[in-house]
Amino acid sequence: MEYQDIAIGLDVGTTKIVAMVGRRNEYNKIEVLGIGKSRSIGIHKGVVNNITQTIDSIREAISEAEHSSGLKIKEVIVGIAGQHIRSLQHNDYITRLDFENVINHKDINQLITQVHKLVMLPGEEIIHVLPQEYKVDSQSEIGEPIGMYGNRLEANFHVVVGQISSIRNIGRCVKAAGLNLSGMTLEPLASAEAVLSKEEREAGVALVDIGGGTTDVAIFKDNIIRHTAVLPFGGKVITDNIKTDCLIIERQAELLKIKFGSSWPGENKETEIVCIPGLRGRDPKEISLKHLSQIIHTRICEILEYVNMEIDNYGNKDKKKKLIAGLVMTGGGSQLKHIRPLTEYITGMDVRIGYSNEHIAGGENGFISNPEYATSIGLVIKGLNNKKRYFYTKPNIINQSHFNEIYEKNKYELPTFYKNNNSRYYTNYEKQLGYNYDDKFDKKSKSFIEIWADKFRKILNDTE
């Protein structure tokens, strides 16, 4: 019997924490097995400011996800954002000594590892090193250099950097909640996995994820990530402004924003009034919907102006860099009434609201495909994409924990192939697990990943 790969995405946001359990079905769609949601206490603008409260909120969301899925959650992939995130462009290269052989994954990993050693500002560390175009000797604009001959391998990289303390505080909260951290992903990259199509990435598109504490921007062109930014403004700024101007409590301000708020004040008349219950023994408050919309409009315009600035920083005015697919909005803030026409007016770009319907199994659409869960869906997709192991229930043949240990030790190494007297082929994985081998075998008709996967599955099946 084959184990099914299951991934758990943990979206640690400013207003809510979401734990989502998912797997891929036979149609390559995501089946959501369970979801847990809790109020985020201890997070401010994507940064942990109270360890104990954050741990409790994570445990609450995980407990609810376990209950709804019927699974015990041990490992999660976490989304990271916050005002401490910044990005930069970097160019680097390696000189290959063995240039008689073709470029392989080991060369790519060596180049990426070299970039990871860049010296950052004090207190910062690298989160992601994302290759863009490669250059082999004098040939440039190469998308995939593997299999090519060359002496000098060069690449442009998009490097995402964050504060060490903020990154480690999130990791500490996850581990203190009794979970293993399988990886961290920049939240706009996760959201992009959930809502952007391949055609949009190729044509050029800006993803804008308006969350509770931050607004995340990710720009793609020619299927390559070109620019990322995390703005320290989100939906909570609007809620706080409503609370201050209308002299009401935060819960009432949030409900007002969701149920009656609009980004376009012209839609409301002066006579439209909503009545808010007063605090204990006090008279109710009457609030003008036009005034409410003016507050929202002002804050949204400020956020969109910053988004516009990031798009200009990318170079959208350059004809070659033009974002043909326009802008895709997602996150809870994208559900504000009339936000789409306002965004089109401010940016001068085509705008659509991003839903995750394309990636979710047919019967699971509904509230899960809502833009506020885009990051969670994207984290599940990222988690499933990172799973490269094949699991089988063969305890009498192979020790699973031993295999996991060998895999983690060798996953970045180029496998070496061997054959035994029966002409059955093995890799250095099987060698370390105790299989017999004799002559070294080099097979070039398939990629080493394909050979490793095919032969390893065949070996395990043959030993039944």
C-alpha cells in the first residue's frame, strides 16, 4: 500500500492563523482534508511581538485542523511576511572544472549555495534565492542550463532577505507548539501559486495580496519572479481608522467594514445611516455610510499608491517590461466593495480578483476558494511540490526512519548508479541502505531523477 503525500500549510497572519491540510487527487487538484482557524494574538504587521500568545493561537488552529481532518499534524510549511522583508537583485557565477561533462543539478546547487553565503546587513539573513535567467559562457537568456556544455555558469538571482530575529521567532513558536518546520515560504510567492495562471506569469502580472497587517506584492514576467515587496499596511489599518474616527470598539469597526464598507464613497448617500449598539447602558451610535466609505477610500488609496510605486520600481513603464496581464488582487482586503474599479482607476491596469478555484477539487469550492485563504492554499501546493520521496508500507523490507535519514543526507547529491549480478540497477541511496552492488553503471538515456524514481520503485515492488 502506498502512502499519500499530505501537506499542511500554516498561514501565520496578523488577524488570523490558518492551518490547512491538503493532498493532490488523481486529477492533480487539491483536496482540502481539514482546516483550522484561530484569532491571531501576538502578531503585529506579520512580526511576532508576544511568543506565548502566538504559540496558543497556533495550537488552537492546529487542534481544529486535526479535528476536522482526523489526522495528527506533526509537520507544517509556514508562510512568512512582515515589514522586515526586503528583496534585491544579484548576479553570480561559478567556473566549472569538469567542463567536458554537461551541467547538472549539482552545478546549479553549488551556484545557489554560493549566493546564500552573501554577506547581508547586520541582523539579516537570506530567505529565498530565486534564479531568473542563466548564462553559459557567452550564451545568455537561458531558462534551463541543465544538459548543456559550458565552462562558466552565470545567473541573475532574486534574493529575498529578512530579519534573523523575526524569522527565528516564528520558527520558535511553531516548534514550541509541538510541530516540525518543513520550510518557510514568502507569502506572496505562496499566494501566487494559488491564484495566478501560467499565461499570466508569462505575459507579466502583479499580484497584490492585501492581508490584515501587510500588503504583499509579487511581480512576474516571462514566467520569472521579477520583484517582491512587503508593505507594512493592510486591512487592520482601515479597521483601526474606523475605530478611531467613529469612536467604537475594534470588533464593531471590523463588522462595519465587512458588511457596509465601500471603497467608493460616491455610492453612498448622506442619508444612509447604520446604528451601532452602545456600550453597556449607553445610547446607540449612528454612523453615516458615506463617512464610513470615505475613511475606507482614503486608506485604500494610500495602500494602492504604494503598490503603484512598487510596480514603477520594477520598471512597468518600460515597453519590454510591460505587465500585459495587469494586476491580480487577493487576500481578505480584496473583498472590499468596489475595490476593483478603484484599483483600475489608480493604477491604470486591468484588474481581477484572484480565487483559488482552479487548484481546488470540484466539490471543495466555496469558502475555501475565497481570496482570504489564497496563501493557505498556496502553502499546501508548495508543501506538496517539495515532497520528492516515495513512501511504501514495507516494514519487513526497509526501515522507514533509516530511509528518511539517508534521503535527507543525500537529497542534494547527484546519485551514482550501480548494478548487481542480476543486472538490477541501484543508486547510492540503496547502497547506504545495505543493498548489494558491484559494477558502477552510467545511464544517460533518462535524467537521473527519472532513473532514481523508476528504479527505486521497481526495487521495492520486486522485493514483495
